[in-house]
Amino acid sequence: MFLFSAASATIKEVRQRDRYAGVTAGQVSEASCVTVDVDTLVSDVVEHYALVQGKTCFIVSNESNPIGVIHLQTIRDMPKALWSTNTAAQAMTAMGALPRVEQSTAVVELLDDFEDDNPPPAVLVVEGERVVGAVTKSGIERYMKTRQDLGM
């Protein structure tokens, strides 16, 4: 029974990973994050972007320079009383603390990062040294759901 269970889990994982074949970080990155200024209050992020636009990932920028990322999970873990006083800069994870990949990186290679015990809020997508986007688990799921809805 144990061997059957382990084999079934392995087959399920292989099939799931096959779904991601050919999908790259560049394809799933842009739609998942929006840029906010360092001084933007967390409550404004929630009201203007998370609730209205359904966004779940936010790149924090200081004078057009991306310096960090906030993910919806980070906001959810923060006491609601702090939303109206904490800024994006206070709630962000610094860019230097996030993993980086090229646009051509296969999404299947990112799955282990997001299934880790302490997953990053995002994986940065870079072109050379320049950050061009970020991939989130919810962004990957949204992209794959759209593909499924289109019969792809």
C-alpha cells in the first residue's frame, strides 16, 4: 500500500509538471505585479489594487528604482490595524532577498521555490541586471487557469 501511494504521488507530480512544459517565467511575470511608490500606505495598496484590480503582488519603487516586493500573503499576515499606518517600504521584502531568474527560465524550475516551507513572495525576472518583472505562485496559477480555459 505504501509503494502504491508513493508511486501514485509521483505520477501525479509528473503529470502536473507536464502541464507547465514550455511555459516560461517571462510569460507569467508581467500580469502578476503592479508598481507602487515606497510611501504608499498598505491600505491604499489593498483598496486600489488588490480589491479593485485583483492584484496579488506589488513591486515597491523609489523614484522609478524597484527596491522590494510585497505579496498579498505579506499583507494578510500583517495586523489590519497597521494597514493604514505602514507604508509599502515597511511591508516589502527587499529585492536582494529574492531569487532571480531569466525570462526564458522554465516555470517548472520555479515550482520548488514556491513549494518550499518558507516560499519567497516572488521570484524576480531579470534581463541582464535589470528587473523586468516578478513571478508569484498566484500569477502562475492564474496563467495556467487561463490556458486551461482556452483549451491550451
